[in-house]
Amino acid sequence: MHLSTVRLNNLPPIRAAYGEQAAYAAQQHLRAAAARHAGMAGDRLRAMLESEPFHFDGQEILLSVSLDRDGIDPAHDIPSPAFRYRRDMQLAVALLQAVRRGTTHFAWRPIASPRDPGAILYHEAQLRRVGEDGVAVDCAAGYAALAGLGLAHRLDRPLLADVIDALAADPLACLSVALSARSLKGQDAGWSDLILRLKRDRGLARRLVIEIVERDPPPAMHDCQPRLRQLQALGVRIAIGRFGTGRASVGQLMALAPDMVKLDGAFMQMAPRSPDHRAQLGHLILLARMVCPTVIVDGVESGRHLQIALDEEMEWMAGALLGRSSLRRDPGLPPPAPAIRALPGGSLRPSTLA
């Protein structure tokens, strides 16, 4: 007999957007729904759980659900720490093996102007792998597991090397890669080689954006500051990603002196649903502009989202309205000053891990 742990993937953004009571109610709703459909398993159970609407305070909230087999702590109906560690280790190993086999690749997501989607600031590198059915699968869960184990550096440096290769192959490209703050500290040989390459070709450095996810703990962000200063001195731009969902204070983020801040997409998703959520997004944008003047709003997926971005006088946006992530980087118009005037284009070979 196999048991399944039901995981609410979007619990953090629900908590951030609606509050702790909504997060608790969502978990209770999911637990009750899972009990009603106990006879189901696998994809059928997940589809059923995601299809049932969750209502809170007059709002309808969509749930993102995944299932993990075995390892439930019967006393708390949650995965035990030992199970979570084994599960994360399995996911991390599978991801690194996929990279070594060359079955991973980058998809590219544009960061564009709300007023002219043809003006591209840069393209984000998003790691994908080939699934069992031959369809590209996001590697976010595997990377999160790797980071949770404290081993993100095993993948971060090879990914950064691949992005630098892509920049070298396309002199018009401007690309970004998301790295863990923990991977940016230390003086090991792996970093020394990458820094030396960027020193030798400042043109590569000026077209590179490194994104630090705000969910990294504040101590890690503090420890990576010397590396960030070194990279910025070479011309690399630093972005803070998923702003609004982390534990760092505005002062701590300002100390990083980032060149850009990108808001977590959950806030834009919730903004049209009520005046309170709309005001929350506006407040978050004001906070982000305190950290640095260049702010990117994520989660723009509809005309209504676009109008909100325009109303907030946003310079840059990301989201499905611009199109899904693609293997190709379609050329765009040069972004206005002071952004780097570089046009993405071309494609990338599969990522490789040395």
C-alpha cells in the first residue's frame, strides 16, 4: 500500500497575499478534499484537488498541488524530516544526473516594456529537462531540493558558465541567471575561473544579469555582498528576485545595492481581485523603488494585469502575456537608456555539467 503526501505548492504566496488565516484555511480545505477522494491516486487525485475551488473571505483562490508517495508522519499528517531529506536528495540527484546526461536545456523568458513589448531588457534562463513523455518539464522542484540540501553550488556554477557561453556565442544577447546567495560566497577555484573569464571580456560581464532570490535567508545575502561588489565592478548587473516573499528587510536589501528588483508574481496575480490586493501591490512597488529605481513586475498574464502595470508606471514586466518561455530568443527592440542596448537572439545548446 502506498500513501501520498499532498503538498500545497503555492502556500507561501497565499500566505503573503492573503495572510496566515487564509494559508491555514487552504491547508484545511486541501486535507478535507484529499480525504473525500482517498480512493484516487496519482495525476487523477492531483487534478481533482486542483479543480475544487477554495473560497476565503469572498475570494476564490486557485491551488497548486503535488503528491509525494510514502513518508507521511501519521501523528501530524505531514512528511517526516527524514522523508523530506530522502525526497529532496532523490530530486537533487535526478536533476544533476539529467544535466550530466545532456537532457536539460535552457528556455528563455523575456523581460519587456509594458508600453512596447518589443523592447527587451533581457531574457531569463530557465532550466528545463526532457520528461518521460518527451515534453519539457520545469526543474524548479529539483533545484529547490538542491538548495534545501545546501548544494545549490553544484548546479549554480555550471549554469552560470553555460549562460556565459551563450553570451559569447551571441554578441547581441543580454541574459540573466538565478543563483543562490549561498553559492556566491567563498574563494574557491570554481568561482575564480568564472571571474577571470569575465575580467578578460568585460563585454560579456556587461550583458550578464545575476538574480538573487529574496527567499535566501538574510545571513546568506549578507555573506555574498563581497562577491556581488566584485561582479558589479566588472559590469555585471545584480537583480533581487521574488521580492516581497522573503525575510530580508528593505534595509538589508538596500545594502546589497542591486541594479534591479523583480516582484514575486503572486502579488500581480492577486491585484485585480480586490482593492486591498491592488493596494498591496502598489505598496510593494513603492518599497521596491526604495531598494533601487529599476523595478520589474512579474505575473503579467492578462490585459487587466497589463493595465495595472501601466497605471503603476512600471518600466518592465514579465509574464505569460508576453508569451511562454521559448527555446529561441526572438529579437526585440533596443531598450531605452540607461539599460544595456543589447538584442537577444539565437538558441542555446543543452546545458552540461562538468
